[in-house]
Amino acid sequence: MPAMPLVVRHTDLIPDVAALARSLATAPGTQVLWSADGSGVSYLCCEPVEQVTALDPEPQLALDPRLGPLGCVPRWIGVLPFECRRDLERARYVKSENRTPPPITLPVWQRYAAVARVSDSEVLLVGDDGAAVDRLERRLRIRGAMKTAALSRLKDLADDGDAHVRRIERALEFIAQGDLYQVNLARRFTYRASGGAVELLLAVAGHGSAPYACALDLGPVQVVGLSPELFLRLEPDGRVTTVPIKGTRPRGADPERDRALALELDADPKERAELAMILDVERNDLGRIATTGSVRLVSGPEVVTHPTIHHRQATLVADLRPGLSRRMLLSAMLPSGSVTGAPKVRAMELIANLEPVRRGLYTGAYGCVTHAGGLELGMAIRTLSLRGEIGYYHTGGGIVADSDPRRELEETEWKAEQFQALASGKRRAPELRL
């Protein structure tokens, strides 16, 4: 339970996430969790009161459904990098680690005593400290200045397209030998960035964008994310949800072509097999923490459409076994099979051997621990990690037996479209609706 009863304040602030984010942009530790596609509520806060580096920032915080809807408000906001679970790799299968450490390798959680909950109709302030709620409201009422956000792509050996094709070809050899069924391989783009995380997010997001958009200030590292994928949700009643995504097509230049690409994705045997394999991995991981018989598919597989891309996804749910902690849940699920491969541990070992740079946050997770003890974590894909003015953006895809290396390379470009649009001066791609 939170240390103090929750303070709740209704305000007359206009529920405009962009304007509110700019009001907080210069404050220390500003966090924006933005449901930019309108599918949920958004959260903003600044000035953390505590920071920890652990899978679970507050083990004594129990699940508590009695708090109702306000229990879903973040108490902790942070990141769980892919790097923090590399202990799963078996040393005898992984070459000597001589790659440069990425900007972030450990979990980082920051606790907030006051958070703004922004819905379509209202800005509600929620916290466990009345003075912190006062300070947050004062900051939100100060109109923030708009800054110019910019990205410019830098030369980086890690984003060499031909080298990525050769990595895919090598992975296909391992798959043909029966070493594994699928592996997610990535390349990295490097950018020079300006404007700060909030302005970069606002520049690349746009209306109708990602359900798990974010701008996170973690001190020396900032994160800008446009993730379309729910990695993990833990509700106060113990229900666990994950929504793996596999299979990709770009958006079409006109509505007719757009529909054709979506239908092509849905019918493609390779794409269907890719998601089916990952669903099996996720079922297995959920089975380690779930009550017997509770793991089930509740929707999909189906095509979902985002501003620059089509994906296929499916929704799995389970009931957390009584007595299991958040840490046990996270240990079982991180990193997701959706972004590693099958079998998961062997795929991680191949990733360590083939990718030229370490992943850092990429394919980990970001999001919150709620006041009710739950979790809401987006997959750390479509994510830019910034240290100073240098930003790293990884983009990859799942490789299976019938993958075409050049087509897989093309897919990495599709998945970087929104950030590349800013770097090229286009700001964002046109929006189409099916």
C-alpha cells in the first residue's frame, strides 16, 4: 500500500498533452507517458522523490484492487533495459564481450509524489503528498515555450545495410541447422539530436500515433518512444496481459494500396508462422507464473494499423499465481520472446554473437508501477535513447527459415520511418485510415 492516502484534485486545466508536456519540459525528471493514439489516458510528472535500480522498485507494494481507477495512476516510472536480463545467456555460447556499453544497462525507476492524469475531458492530479500536488499544478499552469526539435543521421558502422544482410544470412544458417526457429536481429541508427525529449516526441508523434509514446528524463539518459506494443500489463486483481506483435508492411500511398498491403500481411504464410511461434514462447513464459489453465488467447491474430506501418498482433492473458511477486513475473517475462526469438535463450545468445553493438534499452520495456501495485509496460521498440546530443535508434525484425534478407533489411527502414521523417525534414508521414 502507498505510505499515505492518495490526494486527488480536479483541475480546470485544458487536457492538451502537448501543451502540458511543454510546461514541464525544463523541470528535472520530467516523464510523459502519452497514449498518443487516444486509446487510453496519459500521465505527466516531474521532480522525482526517489530513484532505484532494481527489477521491482518497491517489493512491499502489494496488489490492491480497492483503490479503483485511481490505483492505475503511476507511482514509479522507469525503464527495464534488454541488458538487465543478459544473465540468461550461457557464457559458453557467447563470444567474449568487447562491444561498447550502451547508454543504459540497468533498470531505472523514479518515484513521483504527484502525477497528472490526462483524459479526453479532464486533468486530474493524483499523489501521496499534498505539497507535491500543489507544486505540480503550479508548473502545469506555466505555459512552456516551444523549441525546435531536430535529428540528423550520423555515420555509424552499426547501421551498414549490407552487413545487416550478412548477419541475417548467418542467422538463416543456424535456423537451417535446427539450432533455433526464429531470431530477432537489429541494426542501429545514430543521430545528432536537439530540442530535448519532449519536443522530439511531439515532433515525431503526431495525431493518431502510438499507444505507448513516451518522453522520459532519467538523468544522464533521455528516452523518446513510439512503441505500438504492450509488453506487459499486471492489473490489481492479478490478471496479466501481453500483446506480441509480429509481421510488418508499410502504409500504402493511397487507400486502395493501403488495404491491399494490410490484406497481403494477413495472408502471408511467413508472417503468420512468425507470430504463431512467438505466441508459443509467450504462452510458455506466462505458464511459469500463471495459475493452471489460465493462459489463453483472447483476441487475434489480427492486423493493426499505425501511421506509417501495418502489424499483426494477438492478445494473451493469464492469472498470476497467488504468492508470486512482480519481480518473479518480470524475471519470467523479460526480455519478451516477441523481440528475441524461439527458443528465447538461444536466440539471445545468437543476438549477442551477431549484432555489432549492444542493445541497451531496445527490446526491454518502459512504463510504470501503479499505486495499486500493477504494471503497465510498453515494449521498448521505435525508441530513441539519448545521452547528451547523441541518440541511438535500433530497428530490427524476426528472422525465420523463409525470410528474404533484402526484404528484412527493407523492413528495418519501414520501422524507422517516423524518426527518419524528422531527420529528412518531412516531420511525419501522411496519415491514412482503412
